[in-house]
Amino acid sequence: MKTKVAIIGSGPSGLLLGHLLRAAGIECIILERQTRDYVESRIRAGVLETVTTDLMRQLGVDQRMNEEGLIEEGFNLADGERLIRIDITRLTGKHVMVYGQTELTRDLIAAAPDRGLEIVFEAKDVALHDLEGSPSVSYSKDGISHRIECDFIAGCDGFHGPSRKAIPAHLVREYEREYPFGWLGVLADVPPCHPELIYSNGPRGFALASMRSATRSRYYIQVPLTEKVEDWPEERLWDELALRFDPISERGVTRGPALEMSIAPLRSYVFETMQHGRLFLAGDSAHIVPPTGAKGLNLAASDVAYLSDALIAHYRGGDDAGLNGYAARALSRIWKAERFSWYLTKLMHRFPEDGAFEHRMQLAELDYVASSEAMQTVIAENYVGLPL
Ligand code: FAS
Ligand code: PHB
């Protein structure tokens, strides 16, 4: 089989790239290891920057997002006693959209057949070949082996996929920081405790009150890496969330049965070698941010905006400036998002190695944010997403 662009992975990166290329009439195919149900059931990001919502609108797959998504014109930081509201719309003229990554993924997969975007689910043993010559991708499906010859390979296969590993070790430039804690998350069909997100660094540590709709809430608390979900019976988690959010939220925490509970580790990671030969990496295959800044999904979208523009310019006019400059352009925005995510993680979490002084520094920083419109503007413009 032949195609122009072979895309590995049907997460937000692969799906957005596939749709953008098909909208430009460029042949491509997506190879996904998991089943469609598995991909469509993953619970992940919740906050979309305009970079992401603009792509959904450009593709014309934004109807459900417009109907069900929540426009958020502000969000809150808290020190356990008071809310510090960051009025992102007044300070930046923009807003964010609360609409789950799960829903965005479902919308993009549902729209694929009508737009000639082929997604091969349950594609096993995906391997990349001859990246600097005539590239191809091999895989097996239902026990039958396949090979696809292509012009380019897009590595949209997330942090654990094969694309990054296909790049020769001597060319690799990577940077990593692992955080000494994780986020225990819970999803439940209960009304949010507050109309906007609250990130709290209270006396008991970090907690985030988010939502998916007016009737579905998403909460997180910081937990040591030694903890397991089994250590957190639902009642214990609701008790902890009530302790942290009842004093500072509009409605207090409403309890209900958990639809999902999981612990995610936090890391900052950048793999700067985002292109090698005819392979281009996008999304989590090239970078990871701690979810504190709500940047992960949105960085995947900006990578894909740059990469799709570059591929379209190549096919439409033989212009390869975008492809040659892809990594440098993407990395400029990636590193600024890594900085913001790292900054907010350091500001809002209790680090085991920190003492009372470091906690007072955090409280002083929050007090400064509360009193400085300049600082609030800095936080607001990074939270809504820097321009492409
Ligand atoms: P994904 O990881 O989403 O997609 C990669 C795809 O490639 C997957 O479908 C995978 O099955 C497939 N794949 C992997 N190996 C393969 C192989 N060998 N062959 C074929 N396919 C293969 N971001 C936020 O902004 N906010 C959050 O709250 C947040 N929470 C998160 C919680 C968790 C547990 C995780 C893991 C991530 C979270 N993220 C969050 C980040 C997340 O949303 C990512 O940024 C986003 O999924 C990136 O999309 P992709 O780059 O498409 O990668
Ligand atoms: C979420 O709703 O899942 C969410 C929101 C904001 C974040 C991280 C996660 O920073």
C-alpha cells in the first residue's frame, strides 16, 4: 500500500493532523494500536485553548463542542483561605473552553469516515523503516502483516510509542524532570463546587476542582508517588476534597459515585529531535508537561498546526521551509509552555524536600499575584495559550 503521510497514533495529535491533511486533499492513514473503544474511553485533559478550538472549528467538527463545551472567562488560584481570580477574558480578550479530551477524540473519530480519513485500529507491532530514504511503516492486523510506503511518517504515538525510539541515539537531545508526587483524579456526575476552575495550594497540599459540564465534575489532589488508588476509598477522597474546597468554593463539594479514579505521575519532558529524515514527531511523543497548566493537549494541537501547514506547503508548492523549520518553530512554543507548567507546578504543590521557608515563598508569590494586575496578566496570557 502507498500513501503520502503515515500517521502513528489516533490521539488528539494524530486525529487533528489526519483531518487537516484530508481537508487539504492529502492522502494519509492513521495506525492505532488500541481498539476504538479503548481510545474513546480514555479520561484525560479538560481545558482547551483557542488554538485547539480554532482547529476544531476550521475542520467543521465543533458542533457538539459548541453545544456542550463550557466557556470559561476566568479561573482561580487559592492559598487555602481565599480565591485569587485570574480574569483571563478582561486581561487577554480570550477565554478557554472546558470540553473533555475524550469528547474531542470521539468527535474527530466520528467524522473520519465521511472525510476519507482511514484509521486502522488494533494495528499491532507498528515499526518505522528507512526514515532517511524511502520511508515505510509495517504493522500487523488480525494476524496479517502489512507495509505502507509513504513520503512522510508523523509520530503521534504519545510518550510510550515507537517513533521517538526510531531516531538514532547519537542525534537525541532530551530534557526531563520527574516530580516527586502524582495526581489522584476522580470523575463523577455531580455538579462542580464552583463555576470556574480552582487550583488550590492549601494547608493540606495541592488540589484542583475542575469540571466536564454543569453536572459532571473532575477533581484532583496531589498524592505521594507511593500511593495507590486502592489507598483511597471514595469516601476518603470526598472527605479530603470537602476539607480543601468547602471553605473557598461557591457551593461546596457534592459527593457521588466515582465514574473513574486514577493516579497520574507528573513529569516535564522535551525531546528536541522532533524531526529526523522523513519522520516528524508531534504531541506527547515529543514532550510532556505536568497537567497543572492544562497545556498537554493544547501543545499537541499547536505542533499539528505547524506540521500540517508545512506538509500542505510541501505538497501544494514544493515549499519545504516549513518542514525544515518545523522543530525550531514548535520548540519555541513548547519550551514556553514547559516553563509555565513548571512555574505553576512549583507554585501550587508541596515538594517533600521543601521546608517552611519555601512554603512562605509560595504564599508570598500568591499574595503578590493577588495584588498585581501585571502578574495576573502574565499568568492569564500563558493559561489561554500564547499565539502560534
Ligand atoms: P496520546 O498519548 O493521547 O495518543 C497517542 C496514541 O498513540 C494513543 O492512542 C496510543 O494508543 C497510540 N500508540 C501508542 N503506541 C503505539 C504503537 N506502537 N502503535 C500504534 N499506536 C500507538 N493534558 C492536559 O492538558 N490536561 C490534563 O489534565 C491531562 N491529563 C492527563 C492524564 C493522563 C493520565 C495522561 C497520560 C495525559 C494527560 N494529559 C493532560 C496530557 C494528554 O492530554 C496529552 O497531552 C494528549 O493526550 C496528547 O495527545 P497525543 O500527542 O495524541 O498523545
Ligand atoms: C481537567 O479538567 O482534567 C484539568 C483541568 C485543568 C488542568 C488539568 C486537568 O490544569
